[in-house]
Amino acid sequence: MNNTTSHDERIAKMSFASVYPYYLTKAEKKGRTKEELHQVIEWLTGFDNKKLLGLIEKKLSFEAFFQNATLNANAHLITGVICGYRVEEIENPLIQKVRYLDKLVDELAKGRKMEKILRGS
């Protein structure tokens, strides 16, 4: 895996708020709702709607965003390829969490059933 420190640092410093609109657009373009996106984010991070909106407003970096999160115990069940990488093989814990989120949003946009996206939770 081509895992460069500068790439990881760039992602860590990127604000979640700057990427969130792309997640929302991707989901809505495929007929999914903002509520479904928030449900997926809450499943992964533990952030309810109010907390999520507050974190978006604060423009936290991905690093700070995931430091505040309580990762779902079943997050390790998220597997597959996203952005050319197998999420289960990513060694950097923060980057893996970011790619977990990317993968869940991708599954949502592809029309996967919610119970499958949320890994049976």
C-alpha cells in the first residue's frame, strides 16, 4: 500500500465540514436523504444530529472529529475498496476511520439497504 506521511497529514488536517457537503451531494444525487447520511455517520461515530451539526459548525479537522468520536464496535466489519485502498488493510488508524466513513457513504449512494450498511446493528 502506498501510504505517505504527507498524504495522511493532509487528510488529518482537512476539515470534516469541507468534505461533508460532498458526502451529502453524493447521497442525495442517488436518491438518499440527509437523514440517512446522518444515520450512517451516527452509527460510525456516535454523533447524534445535534452533535454532528455542532462539529460541522466548529470546522474540526478529521483528526479532531474522530478524536471526539466513539467508533462503533462493528466498524471492523467495514471491508472493501475505497479510493483504491482496501479499508481493512489501512495501517494508519485515523486514515482507516476516514475511509470507513467514505465507504459507508459510498454504500449509501449505491443504494445498499440500511441494515447492510449498518452491519446488522
